[in-house]
Amino acid sequence: MKKLLLFSFAALLLALAANAQEPDEYCGTPPGIVPWLRDYQDNPSAFLRSNELLYVPLTIHIVGSDDGNGFYPVPRVLDAFCTLNRDFEPSNIQFFIEGEFNYIANTEYYDHDYGAGFEMMERYNVPNTINCYIVSSPAGNCGYAVYSLGIALNKGCTTAADHTWAHEIGHYLSLPHTFSGWEGTSFQDFDPTPSSINGRPVERVDGVNCQNAGDRFCDTPPDYISNRWSCRSDNSSNALQTDPTGATFRSDGTLIMSYSFDECASRFSEGQSDAMRANLLNQRSNLLYDQSPAVYLENANVTPITPSEGAMITDANSVLLEWEPVVGADGYIVQLSLLSTLGFEIVYRSFPTTDTRVEVTGLLSDRDWLWRVRPYNRYDGCTGYSNAFAFETGNFINTTREQVAPTDFNIRPNPQRAGNDLTIEFDLPVALDLSLNLYTMAGKRIHGMQLNAHYGLNRIEMPTGHLEPGLYLIGLEHAQGKQFRKILIQ
Ligand SMILES: [Zn+2]
């Protein structure tokens, strides 16, 4: 029976996905009001209530591709987790991270359709927690929630400045959109505004039908906008709407359950907060198994142990970074940066650890380095990085040759038609001066360019205009080595 229900729900979602006009929607949560919320809204006093702070466990699944790329970095997860808790503070709900981050390397889940998303959740869900999956593309959305399973979030929509995580957890705790009923339609297409849409009463400005119309919360005003919208300086919508009686209004963009842009949104209404708390206390009391008080890391100071400030590392290509434990911390992010010759900082590597030390290998010769430590714990992702501590490395160039070489050197498309550009990509662990050359197979250089390539992914377009069809070599060359790729021009 359970399987059957789930299948039909999946089929519904797939049908919705197929109908979606925009490939990149904000939220893929199915429309409608969950039966539990209907019951609650019909008679809130029949439900257990409490004013106490509720602690709610999250399992955070970080999903990457098959080859282990694309995992959302832990510091970004913590930034977003901090925003999530701030969004829920007025609702008196505090989330905590249960267990370790769960890394899943699976391309089908990393960029998934609803079917694969459901399968992922059934496979990896940890019971009695809200399961949050951070992926590259959750069925083409910024996020979605499945009431019976969990939520999926797009990495790009899960930053410190976004409220997508709060929005999807809002759904998971029973909230519909403020524009409930209007999903998939456009209010401009209706003139005059009908009194019902998709079988649901349309909410009026005077509020007389607020208990049955829209999201059925009377403290969220009417809202008919089901695609993302920018707000005015007072956070109301630019779009002026007209209700079925002819009264005009603008939507309230402060509400996280609307589709206003993230910079407009900041809150849940009191009625929404009460409903989410009642959902936890009644339908999801299994989530409330650990109500031990939170530990916060305000004013956490980090004291380095080694290397000593300004030390010169001369005899090895590894260094131990160690610091005094911070009271209350469950883990740390260590950020190691390189000072470029121009004086600006390049983040070289970041290490999440539950220890109070990391060993860094593969350092570059003859450089100035800065490192910082950011403590966190299961309740608190809001602590920033410590002050920077400095050291330098001496000259041990012979041992580090491989570390500076470009990786993931790719040329596409290959083959390419003459006259069309080639895209050349490579990844660098440090900024490097390179030359990029095009040779005949006999080794004659036809074309070349000098590049001040930067740290990380570099992408260069190379024209093929005057080339005869045939095989060529493209070389990426720098002071310490050369790499070549064959390319076929047709
Ligand atoms: Zn939504």
C-alpha cells in the first residue's frame, strides 16, 4: 500500500515536471494544502501547543558526481545553516546537525529528476531527522520538499543570503506557498480576477475568506504571484494585483513562503510559525528526541600552537597546523591561503576537520602563507574565521614540481569544424604564467598566446579560422613543464 501511494505521488510530480515551462523553477514542491495542515487550520485548539524552544535534528547529505567532484564545501553549508537558524529564531525553532555530513558520490542524484530524487531519499534518509540533500540540480529547481521524505536543495540557492532552505523546511513542516492555488498560472491572464483558481478560493484583500482561501492563514495577505519577483524598498511587490472584488494590493515580500527574491524575504508569519511548531509537536514528535540546550560559539578565540607566527618552513613539503581546542566546538574549517606576489590572497585549500590539527602537504616553495580557523558545532554555523596566522616556505622547488602543473586540461569540442572556436580549460593550484601554443603534428608552431592564468578553473577560447582540416597539437607550457593534447579540425 505504501509503495503504491508513493508511486502515484511520484507520477504526479513527474507530470508536473513535464508541464513546467521554465527549465529553472524556484521551488518544485507540489501545490495544494497537506491534509494535516487542513485539519490543524480547521481547529488549532485540538492540537498540542507549547511555547518552548524546539530543537530539531537535520541530516545533511552533500551530493557530488560519480568521480567525487562538486561536493558543496562545508563552509558554505555552515553559512547557509546559520541563515536557516536565524530565519527560524522568531519561530522558536533551533535546528542542529545530527551526525556527520553524509557525502554521496552519484551523478544521477547530483543532477536528478524527481524519480531519482525520491530514490535517493528512500535510500539514504536517516529516520527521525529532517533529511536535507544539497545537490547540483534538484529536478531543475532551487529546491523542493517532499512531505513524506525530505528536502533537496540546489547548491547555488543555498548561500548565506538565500532563504531557500528555510522555504523548503517551511513546506516540510506543512506550509503551502502564500500564493497557494496560483502555482503554474499567471494572475495577469485573468481579468477580472476569478473568485476561485485551480478549485481553490482566491483570497480577498478585506480578508473575509482568509480561512479558506490561498494558504488559509489569515495573517498572510493575498498573493497571486507564482513566479519569482523583485520587491520595492518596502519589500512589497512591484506588481499591483486586483482581487475578485476589484480591490488592489501588492504582495508581502517579507514572507519566506512567497516567491519574492531572497533580499526581500525574512520571516514567517505568526500563524505560519504556530503551524510549524504544531506540526513538530503533533505529527513529527519523533524529531524531538534531543532537547538538550544548544551550545553557541560566540566570541570563540582561536590560539595557534604551530607553526609559530612568521615561521620559515624550510626542510619539508609539509607543515602541521595546530591550534588550541575551542570550548564547545565539534569541528573546524581550516583555510590556507597563499599571498600572491602582488599582495592579494588566494585561497589555496580548505580543510574541514574534527581534530585540532591538519597536516598540509604539497606546499609551494618560496611563498608567504596565511591560515585561519573557523570553529563550528552542531548548533552554530555562524562563527567566522579567526585572525590570520602567517608563515613562509623556503626554496624546495624540486619536490613541488607536480603541484603546480595544470590538471583537467581539456579541449572541446574535439573534433571541431574549421572556423569555429575551441574552448580550452584547465585547472591550476596556483596562479601561473603559461603559454598556450598550437602546433602542426610536425612540431611547427602556428599560433601562440601568453597567459597570466589564475588559480582554479581557467577557460580560454582559441580561434581556428585559417586552419586546414587535420590533426594538430595544443601545448600548455610553463617554466616547469609542458602538456599536449591532440585536436582534430574537420
Ligand atoms: Zn515552495
